[in-house]
Amino acid sequence: MAINTEELQEIETLLGGAEADPSLLTALRLKFPHLKWSRCDAEDVTEEPFRSFAAYDLHLMDVSNHCPVVVTEPSAASGAILAVRSVKI
């Protein structure tokens, strides 16, 4: 199931105001159970993010096949990677 426009707006709103918090991933999984969620460090993903926020990069992924693939179109996305950005001091 693809990410629809309303879901994407809601996800972006949640990530836009969020600080790096491990409980956010759990909240996203509960709110959008039909999507596959993954979390990693932003430095671990070589593709450009779909959107960037203060604490996170959001990458969309297609998990319909055996191996997940990062995609750029929400209509092709059945999951997302929540990539935690490093805080530079």
C-alpha cells in the first residue's frame, strides 16, 4: 500500500517538530501500521532523503519485493526509513 498525500503530510508534521527520540518510531509504527518502518543513522543511507528535518531525514522505500529499495515517489513507497541526523556541537 502506497503512502497517500494525507499520511505524508501527517508524517512530515510529526517529524518537523520532533527532536531525536526513539519513541517516535514506535508512534509512527502504531499510527501507520500498514507501512514498514526502519530506523538508522543518517550517515548510513547514501541516497538523498525525500525530506530533511532538524533531527531526521525521511527516505521512502518500496518493500513489495524481497529486498527493500529506496524510492523518490510516495506512490511507489510502502515504507520509510527514519534516519537520525547527528547533532553537531
